[in-house]
Amino acid sequence: MEFSERILQCFEERNVKPSEVSRATGIDKSTFTKWKSNPTSKLDLENAYKIASYLHVSLDYLVGRETNSENGLNNPLENEMMYFFRRLSDADKRNIVSYEKYICSNYRAEAKETV
């Protein structure tokens, strides 16, 4: 599988549109369009890193050296959560993360009480 095909596959698996990645990374939309018609089109390392960071996967995964996206999302519910999370403002994202930490700390406290 070509590098570009794996990236497009990651988009599909994570319900991410190329236009969203373009806005978030500054990579021109035409780059993604080119890949659909010519999967062997090359991508410079800086843009590859931006895409990997956006998708939360390693560069090794994108180039096919790893078969499992260790930072990727394999759970459909996690995919859905990230789909909506990416659309939030940075302030809203910080609020969500704070709430997640709160929930996890309560969960750990409850687990200790039952022991």
C-alpha cells in the first residue's frame, strides 16, 4: 500500500475529511485530491509529520513499517469522540480534558473504596 493510500485510509477510518486536515495543518487541499488520482504522489517530511500528528499515529505507521497504529483509534466510539473533539475550540478542548481527568479521578477513588 502506498503512503498516500494509507493516509487516505486513516482519514476514512477516523471519519476525517481531507478539507479538515488541510485547515488544521495548512497543507493544500489539492495534495489530497492528487492522491486519489495518483497514489504514488510524494509528500515532504514536514507535511507527513503534520498529518501523522493530526491523526495521532506514528510516521512509521503511515509509511507501512508498523501494522498497528499504536496511537490510533480502533474503537468506533473513540473515532466518534475524536470526530467531534476536533471540531471544538481549544478552550472547549481544555474543558473536555479537565472533565475527563475529573471522571477518571472519581473512578479511581471509587475503585479504592470497594477494595
